[in-house]
Amino acid sequence: MKIYFLSIEARVQAQMKRAFWDIFDENIKAKPPNYSHALTIFKEIKQGILSLLLPHNRNLRQRITQSLDIGLIRNQIKNNAFDPTDFKSYTDYVIEVLSQICCPSRDPDVNALRDLHSATRIFKGIFETLDKMKLDMANFLVLESRPAIIQHCVQYEKHKFADFLELEYRLHDDGLKGTRLWLFRHKIENRETKVIIAKAFGEIINYNHEFPWPETLSLDAGRLQDLNLQTRRLAIIGASVLSVGTVYQVMFGGTLITELRDKCKKHMKLLLTIDDMKNDEKLNEGMFRLAEEGCSLCNEFVKNQLMRDINASEKDSIRKCVLEVNTTDHKIRILLLRRIMDYVGEVTLAQYAYPVQMPAGLTVIHYEVSGTIAQFYRIIMHNRRVYGDLYRGICKGRVPTPKYPEELNGEWDPDFCILLRTLRSRHIDNELHQRMRDEEIQRVKEAQSHLPDTE
């Protein structure tokens, strides 16, 4: 391991571990051997293995406790009855136990321990394998508990949002003003509620910040706004690649358009970053870089195809087509953004019912769009678990704009009180619970298959 690439903390930790094992190696090779460190190591190995067992592994736990009897080992060391053959018998047993309780992906690590002969290297390998297995167990337990964690998280967020709405109401403000406007922008005659919600989420991927941000998305505003920038960046890159390809085809012809587009996309993704999207000055600089790269690549392909360099007029045409992508009314960029928004709406509407095909026109940035929408989808699905009932209530008119005590002879709006009680209710909707369990059941089964049925 090249520790000079690590942080100071990691380097200190690596040095301490190396010093520990060097001292251990010196002690067991001394004349006579000093096994005091070995006793400490046996204790930690035993504790590490027992911590990996599940409650139902009672018999295996009992066998390990009996076989790795720390009191017996201490007496052997105290009475000078402990020798290298005892190391071999104990380590063989430990390796055998690890092979029984590890997941299949750790089998190579455990098998590698059998090929080691130095006691120091064997113990060091056992500790490293135990650390990996502890991480596997932690991941398994989190995965197994995920549905319950999500349920509690949903209820907690609902409760806190009810507190926010109550505070806004006391200040004579509607805590759902932005959310209502967001949903109502997509509410047209005869459109189903689920379609309204899906279209509304499609808008979020390319949100117009002239409108107020929906209150129900406030916690995720930072991540969603980063995805906004990423979406606009991909639209600019896609439109630039398509524009360069079209101009090249018109001016030079040939059959290398696909290769040119692929190379343009690869280079332009590096030249235009998320930071460039955060202010107009940086974006303009980034567009100039894209334009110059487009000229350079076109010149490279023309050289290979026509055995000449592109002239100044041709370079100006290529630069112009790229720089125009950043104008407000550029048709290709606007079309790509609209297709991405429609795709998000379709994915949100479909959920797990059927696969959604990528819209035509997005092929050039297919993989990049898929990755961005996968991140976006995880955020909005959790948001729908929390606020899905609230969105449906707003769309169907069951959650009207609240009236304040001054309008109701000092009384609170009964519809608003019902909304608060609903959000603070600890009742878990059966349909929601079943849907969440269905989502996780396959992954839980796969994780459980990694642990053997020892008892």
C-alpha cells in the first residue's frame, strides 16, 4: 500500500498497524516466545466472530465459546504449555468458522488464509477479513431494516411538515402556496390526478425559478437544483453535438457522423462542467471552449476524409452553430429539455408497472440522461411516499387554501385542522406499507441468501 497517497489520519493508522504486527512478530519469534499479545488477539478474534452471529445461531455461538476458551489459552501461556502447533489448531478452527458464516463474495478471502503459513500473516489476514465481514453484516442489517426505517422516516417528515404548516398558519401565511401553484400549473380539464402529479414532477427536473419553490420539496431543494443544472448541461452538450454533426454533414458529407458525435460528446462533457452552469460568465466561457473543440474535431475528421484543413468560413459556421445553443430560443436545446421533462413524467407515472422507452432525440445523451434521472427518481419517490396523499388532496380540492381565525370568529379552519391531524397520524397506510415491502423484498432475500442457515 502506497500510504503517501492517504490522509494524515490514514497514514498514522497504517503506521500504527504495521508497528503492532512487527512487535507481535518479534514477540512470538523471541527465545523464549512472548505470547501476551497472542492472548489479546485471540480475545478480539473471538469477540469479532461472535458479533457477526445472529440471535438464532445459539449452538454455533456455544461451540465457538467452548473452542476458543480464553481461560484455557491463558493457562497454557502461563504454564509454558503453548507452542506453535497450538497456533495452527486455533487458526484452522477460526478460518473454518469464517468459511461457514461469510457471504459467498468473501470465500476467496477466506480461502487465501488457508495458504498462509506465518502466524503473523494469518492473524493479520483474519482481522482484515473480519473487518470486511462486519461491513457486510452492517449492510445486510440496514437492508433488512430498510422498509421499517423508511416508514418511520415518512412519518417523521410528515409530523415535522405539520409543525411547519401550523407555524405558517399562526403567522397568517399559507404554507402550501408554492405547492398549490406548482400542481395547479398542470391541472387541466379531464386530466387524472396521477398524471397531474407526474407532469408536476417532470417540471422539477428543469424548474423555472421565477415560480416559488414547492414547500414539500424544500428539504431536497439543494440536490434537485444540482440536478437542474446537470439536466441543462446535458441539454447544451446534446444540442452542441447534434448541431456540429448536422453542420458537418451539410458541409462535408461522409459517413463518419456517428463517430464524430461520439467523440464530440466525450470531449464536450469534460470541457463543460456543473460549475460552468452556475453563472452566465462561466457558461459563456464554456460555450467558447465547446465551439473551439467542435472546430478542432471537425478539422481532424475532414483531414482524414478529404485530406485538407477546414477554412476560416467553415470554422465560423461551426463556432456559430455551437454558440447559438446557449440562446434562449434555440430549438434543439429546448426540444431536448422538453423530451427530458416528458420522460421524467412518464417514468414517474409508470413507477414499476412497465418499462419506459427513452424518447427519440435523446439517443446522443442516452446514458447521461439515464444516470441523472435515476438520481432524480430516488428523490421524488421518497417525496411521494411522504406527501403523496397531500398532493392528491390538493388536486382533488380536499385541501383548500386555509381561512384564518379572523374570518371564522376566532376559530381555526376545520379543514386545516383535519390536514394537521392527518399529517401527524402515526397510522401507516396498508397500501403504502405493502408497496414499500414489495420494493425491498427481493433485495432482502438476496442479502439473506449470503448468510448460511447455521442453526
